[in-house]
Amino acid sequence: MNGKGIELNWAGLPISKGEGYGGRPEHIPERPIAVTETNLAAVFGNGPLTRAEAGKLLQAFTGASRATCYRALDLKGRFATRLKDENGMLAWRK
């Protein structure tokens, strides 16, 4: 509920938790891909990388969107305690 009332799906029924707008299968959103600490540890397994290199590898490894990967690589973001900046290169703290 968004404060304006109950959100309805294509058939006029209330949208349940975890359900999309619906209708045809191509309009039903897939589950978002989350980036995990294990994913980041694997990407940085061979040492520090530039943000661009890490972003591309993380995207290829997880299938997550570019924006999701860059949010995961933010030094003030979700993994801030494990990421560090080493002279312009990102590294993973074990």
C-alpha cells in the first residue's frame, strides 16, 4: 500500500506481497538479483581493481544490473566495512 489506497493488478485485484503488476508473462518482473559478500570476494580474489573493472566483473559474475553493481562498490554503501580504497583501486578486506 502506498498511502493512496490499495494497488491493483491488471485484473483489478489487490497486488499481493512479492507480486508484480502482472498480466502477460513478459510484464511480470523477475526477482531482482542481489550482490553478496561472496560475490565481491570472488571478484577481488586476484587483488585490487579499478571501480570500472570491478563493476564489469561483478555484472558478468552475478548478472545484476550495472547500477546494482556500482551501488555494491560504493565505499559508503552496504559493503563499506569490507571495501577499501588503495590509491584509486578498490580492494576487499578479508
